[in-house]
Amino acid sequence: MKLTFRWYGLNDSIPLAYIREIPSLSGVVTSVYDVKPGEVWPKESLQVLKEACDNKGLKMEVIESIPVVEEIKYGGENRDHYIEVFKENLRRVAAVGVKCVCYNFMPVFDWVRSDLGHVNEDGSTSLSYSEKELKKYDPHNLHLPGWDESYSRDELSRLLSIYQGMSHEELFNNLVYFLNAISSTLEETGINMAIHPDDPPWDIFSLPRIASKEEDFKRLFEAVPNSHNGMTLCVGSLGECKENDVVKMADEFSKEGRIYFAHLRNIRYEGDGFVESGHETADGSLDMAAIVEALVKNGFDGYVRPDHGRNIFGEQGKPGYGLFDRALGCTYITGLFEMAERKKKEGK
Ligand code: DNO
């Protein structure tokens, strides 16, 4: 596996100089943040990011994300134009050495939490989710830090009304349309597309979500067999739904060679939802060691990154994206892989 760390570009409060001090790190996961979703990325912006990474000896092989604009998701009349823009962006990122692009197909909202500052017993804070609390939120007025896109209140209302009544089937067909349309560009550039699971993996605010369960991914890989069509195994997102057997999914989809990227974080079921715990198995509800063993058993050699960390050691980081807990996550992940790989080599 190749260990990576999410970096929000030159405006990230965490400098690359710190990131490179994390042991065993091969590179960063980043994106272009200075243009609006749906626009062609300036080559200069990519070059600046690439040079900053090169200077620190970090690879820039994963983009998270090239945003898929709503018009593509709801199948609007300009979707072919936006697909052409997306294809051009694929070519441009490939030209600076990118090999994997993480994206999502969640209508309107990316990941959603009801609390960004849940206080844990040990004094650290986490992101958390309660179904009851979420119901109190007004979807017409929602924005979370860390999303690639954000909308004004009017824009949100417009989008919510467009999606009203849209079936899962229609949304799925729009995803298949999009992936088929970019297929030849994936062949040409060699880029692997890694869809991020819905977070949480169920419908929210009556919006359909289609990348939530094991069957959803199976269906997607059958509908678009192109080997560049794969997934981001975000174990935290998938695991938020108790019915998802994440170890099984890690095993099954790595065996099929569909996992290009893995986000490894743990969650703890609590109340009517979950809290994002430390990465370690003992701190949460998911068996992180078994997930890594399943990946290693099947020869997984893709990209991995720690995910949302808690805020610890007094850090006031971007929710989920502080330095300290994610750095702890990195060393934990490295340890799990080291053990699993050693056991595999020794035939245990
Ligand atoms: C949350 C992230 C997501 C992810 C997008 C991919 O922290 O994992 O925002 O980047 O869903 O497009």
C-alpha cells in the first residue's frame, strides 16, 4: 500500500513540511481549490501544487476530488458540457502524474454530521451524527467545512427542488452515463476513478443515495465493467450502517481489484447514530485489523489515508482534518499493514 495524507493545498493550515515528517508517508491527496466546480483547472494551479510536493519529496498521485457538478448528477441539459470539462481535467491531472481520482455522486450534500464538536470522555472532540439531531437541521441552509462545493441558500433550494421525486434508478443511470462517457479518457490517461461511498450511507433529507451498500457497488461494477471504474473503500462511511459488513466488502472488492483507494478510520455506534472515534479497533466498533488483513491477503497495493481525526492536544484544526490525530492514525495504519504483510509472507 501507499500511505498518503490529505492536504488542502497551500492554504491548508498544516504545512507540507509537517506532513513529510510523518513516517512511511509516500505522498499527499489534494485538489485544486482556486476555481469553481465545473471549470477547467488551470495548468498553473496544478503545477504549483506539484512543485510544492516535489520540493518536499512527496508524491501527488491522488486527487480528492474533481467535483462532479450537480448537473451531471441530476442529468441536466448541460451535462455533456460538464463531462467534457471533467475529461479535460482528467487529462490535465494525468499530465502531472496523477493516477487516481476520488469523487462522489451524492446529490447536493457531501458528508453530513449533526455535531462537529462532540466532546469525548477523554476531552478530545469528534464529529458525530444523530438522526434525531439531523432532523432539526434546515437543508436549505447547510454547509460543512471540508466540502469541495458550497451553495447559497437560493441555490440549495433550487437544487433540492430539482431532486424532489428523483428515484434511485434515475440517479444510478446518471452515474452510469457519466462513467461511460469518460471511459475512453480513463483508458487514454490510465486514471482510476474511485467513487467515495455515501456518508452516511443512507438517504438524507429525502435525497436518493446510491453508493451505500455492498449491492450498490456490485451493481455499479457490473453496469460499467471498465477496470478503471473502482471505489474508495471508506470504511468509516460504510461502517456507519450496521448492516454493512465492511470486512467482507474489503475482501470481496479487493479480490476483484476494484479498490484503488482506502480511507481507514473507525467509528463508534452511539445513541441513534455514531461518533468518529480514534482510528484504533479498541476505540470504535469496526475491526480495523481484520479490514487490513483482508486487503493484504488479496494483494492490495493501492493508496491509503487516515481519515477524519479527532481534535486532540489542544489543536483547533479544520473539523476532521487536524494534524495530530490523523498522524497517529498513519502510524497505526502502518503498523497494521506491517503485521498483516509479515503474517502473509510467513504463510500464517
Ligand atoms: C470527507 C471526505 C469526502 C470525500 C468526497 C469525495 O471528509 O471523505 O468529502 O472527499 O466525498 O468526493
